[in-house]
Amino acid sequence: MSWHPQYRSSKFRHVFGKAASKENCYDSVPITRSVHDNHFCAVNPHFIAVVTECAGGGAFLVIPLHQTGKLDPHYPKVCGHRGNVLDIKWNPFNDFQIASCSEDATIKIWDIPKQLLTRNLTTYSKELVGHARRVGLVEWHPTAASILFSSGYDYKVMIWNLDTKEPVIMSPVKTIACHQDVILSMSFNTNGSLLATACKDRKIRIIDPRLGTVRQEASYKGHRANKVLFLGSMKKLLSTGTSRWNNRQMALWSQEDLSVPLTEEDLDGSSGVLFPFYDPDTNMLYVVGKGDGNIRYYEVSADKPHLNYLTEYRSYNPQKGIGVMPKRGLDVSSCEIFRFYKLITTKSLIEPVSMIVPRRSESYQEDIYPPTAGAQPSLSAQEWLSGMDRDPVLMSLRPGSQLVSPQPLPPERPLSTSGASASSSPLRPTASSSPLGPTAKLAADGGRRPCSLPEGKVTSWTTERQQEEKKSWLTNGFDVFECPPPKTENELLQMFYRQQEEIRRLRELVTQREVQAKQLELEIKNLQMSLGQF
């Protein structure tokens, strides 16, 4: 009998990981020493947030994404918790809002200013008080606006509606109390109608979050799950944990039947927790081990074998936590399909690692960038609570295409620009992406209807507006998002010499103006004397 090898044709067979250079890393970052099994890092296209050490409470750092290099040891923190911060998550529909949970049994919502922080941020926009013990996890709903999930060491999952003006919310809209031990992981399906949890009692549950009922429950004793993840729209779940022989293990489950896993795969005998990440656009699964330096990646298929191993990214630097950039923040010109941010505590370093598909063409690759979830919710909080479900609003990653802005611009700029500045995003919302109706827009404009400008003046007005907003992005003469402060001694010297040249030129200009002013004064005196003679 002859042997016929089976070759799989895949466009992602040769994906490779590329670590950023030293200049593009974040150095001297005081990463937390907490032993909690969380990511400790959250990333969006504008900021990177990382949990840090802080005396007398919990804190985290929010760093502009382009401000790489060595971090100032006195860099401002976001602090307000009375206990250590255990988890942080950016709002997927607002790049300037972040949720944090802590050992003080509270969840806080923070509005991050668009300008660079100059001092510690201690004022939160909302505080959620309901858990009896420390809160270990927070998750935003993937399609509904202002819906937040939290799980605590009181074995409860709470659902919060943030669409209210109250600064302190004392009671959640729903409490799910079906767990018998600490919840270790939470994950939503694509439209957010189902919630999967992994619990310390070794059970995986699929829950209807609005009813609070358990749809499916896995009590398979051969696999102890730590993390669980919905695999997009494939109606499958993936869990990572340990086998009965204490080997690190992955298991794939059918969403309809959790009695026995579809497949199991032992990885190694290490003890660190495995963090799974799934990309529904490419059907790729990434497995990152806490305390490892490696990142394994697989391609998931509906047919057997369901998990097809591709290769792994290897590094000598072990990661304590990991952050992931949303798809809308990737560099499509370099065929980047995923980006990690590794927290390396041994070097106090945050190292970006890009997953790249090797392509010779520099044009936009339509086949590896299908429409992906954007930054616009498909449901309001009340619609979701009333029982509606919708898939995420999709967007194209093609440069120059119609993109969804994470936050609408205010209708009018205030006269004083000292306390406010424009968004760092180069995107501007259009009329089609504005969530306000015509009546609400009229009220937001102070009851005045917008006047129509001639077509010739619209372009000049837009240009002046953009220049005016561009000025407000500057902090101490630097554009904090496009031109970060100097990172090396050579750059610092070059900037110093440029400033000295600018000062010398301005001094010469002032001297010339003073001479002209004196000449005008003499001419005025001469005219007065000549008029006095007559």
C-alpha cells in the first residue's frame, strides 16, 4: 500500500511573527507584579493601557500608541481604586473610555482626555458597586452600546447598563448566580446573545445572559479548563487548561453538545496559563502561554482535523501578560493580520509583535482583509435588554474607504482651547455615521440650523478648521500622536539645536521690529513739530 501525503492549501501557511525594534518598544514601564491570571494590558488604535504598581491602591498607565521609547518615571497614572487593579478593557465603541476592576470590589469607568495626561487622573465618570468580593474580570458587550459584564469572587456575573446619568450605579440590571466557584474566563459569541464561562469548579457553561439560564454545561473530567473562547460564527468553543496528567492542553467543543470535546491536544508540561485569541476574519487561533516566550498559531477548520498547526513565534523573553490590537488598528500596507503587545517584566518592556503574511505585492490584499467588526454599535442598551440581537457593524480596512469614527465630533468648538483638544484620530465622522437624528442635532447645535456655505468656501473653511484642530493637538510644541518626544540623545541634541536656531531668528525679528518702531516714533515727532510751526 502506497502512502499519499495530504497537503493543505492555505494562504496563512507562511505567517511569521516580527518583533518591533528597540525604538518602537515601550521601555521602563513598571508592570504589575500581581499573580492574577489576566492580560494586564488593553490596546486600541490610540492608546495602550497597562496595569502598574502603585503604593496605596491600584493604578494603570495610559500611553499614546506612538509614544514609544523610554517612559518617564513620573509619567501620570490613572488611579482611584483602593485595591490592586485586576483587569482593564477598552470600550470597543469609544476609544477614549476604559473600564477597570479591582480588589476593592468596584468597577470604574474612566474617560481618558484626548490631550496628553499631565498629572494623575483620579476622577472617574462612573462607579459600579454591587459585588461583595473583589472583581476579577470585566467584558464589554460586542454589539450593544453601554453594556458591561463583570465577574467577581462572590461567584456572580453582573450585567451593567451604563446608559444613565448617575455617577454611581448601585444595582446591575441582571445578576447571574449559577456558578459554584470563581469564574476564570468569559467570552461572547459573535452577536453577544450567548456567554461562555470557565469556572474553577472545572465546568464550562454556555449561558443566556438576559435570562440567566444555563444552556449547556460541560462536566468532562479529562480536561480542567482555565480559559474559554467562542470561535466566531463556527458554533464551536475552544478551551485551554490542563489534562488529568497536568499537561497543558487545548480542547475544541461543539456549541450544541458539551458532553465530550471534538478534539483534544496536549502541548507541553509547563505550568503557565494559556491565553487563546481567535481571529474570525482569518480563522486563525493564537495560543500565548503565561511565562513563555512563544506564541503558537493554528488554522481552525470546520472539518477534521479541526485544529491545523501552522508554526510558532519563538522568543527568549517570557511574557507576564499580553495585549491585542483590534483589526482596525493594523498596518494593512505591510500585510499585518494580528498584533500582540507582550509584557516582559524582566526588562520592564512592552514589545509589539506583528503577525505578517508574506506578500510581494505592496497593494491592498483583499483576500486576507475581509470586512471586520467596526467601532459602531449595532444595538442600543435598551434594544439588547429587550431581547434584540444583531451582528456587528462591519467595516472595510482598505485605506481611504468609509470608516466608522469611534466618537462624533462636538457641534461647536469652545472659545477656550486650553482644557480641550481634538481627537487624535485622523478620521472624521460623516453625516451617515452620526448617531444623532435631525432633531437631536438641532438641539445639540443650540437650536440653530446650520447655514449652507457656498461650495468654494467649504474647502477653505474645512482646511482652516483642520489647521485649528491640528494646533490643539500640540503639547509643549510636540504632536504627541504623530511626532513623539525624542527618544535618543542624538535626537534630543538635534531638537535642541533647532530650538536654538529658532530662538536666534525670533530675536533678530524682534530687534528689527523695535528699530522700525523707533523710526515710526521719530517720524511722528517730526510731523508734530512741523505742524506746530504752522
